[in-house]
Amino acid sequence: MIGIEGSEPSPVGSKPDGKNEWGVVDLMGNVWEWTSSELEPYPGSNAAGVEKKPGKSYVLRGGSAHEKLEDVAKLNMNAAFRIDWVSTKKEKTVGFRLVRSQ
């Protein structure tokens, strides 16, 4: 679902045909996934340091349905793609995952 410029986030569970082998839906592509990780270079990375925005920043992963197709291709957005996000900023294309056991 990534790459439909101007589209709106979809309701949770609205794409049941996209489930994986365990029946999990909504894994990526609807909204950026806000994680609890602060932005740091990956271990073994050649990055001398990560330039963070002012304020406490967290990692966003994936991408959202609102991204332009050319940006998705240029940046090679996938589940491992990440950017930093200031914790006080609100945006409809950023969400987080809740998990529960059944």
C-alpha cells in the first residue's frame, strides 16, 4: 500500500487479504511505525554519528500510504527503512503497534 500519494490511512484490519501465514494484518505500508527506540547508528555502521533533530527523537520504520511513489523507490523504503521523529510532533501518517496474545 505504500506509494499512493495523497491517500489516507486505512482502518485497522481493513485489508484482510494482506495477512501473513500467521493471520497477522497491517504489518507495514499504512502508517509509519513509531518505535520505542531512540535513533542511534546500527552496530558496525560507518556512520560517525547520527544527526538528530532537537528534542527527544525516536525511530520511525517502514513508510506510509501517503508517500510519493518516486520517494519510495529513491529511498528504497521497506520494513528496515528508518528515520528519526521528535516525540512531540503529531502526524496522521505515524502510528504504533499494539500487540496482545489471544
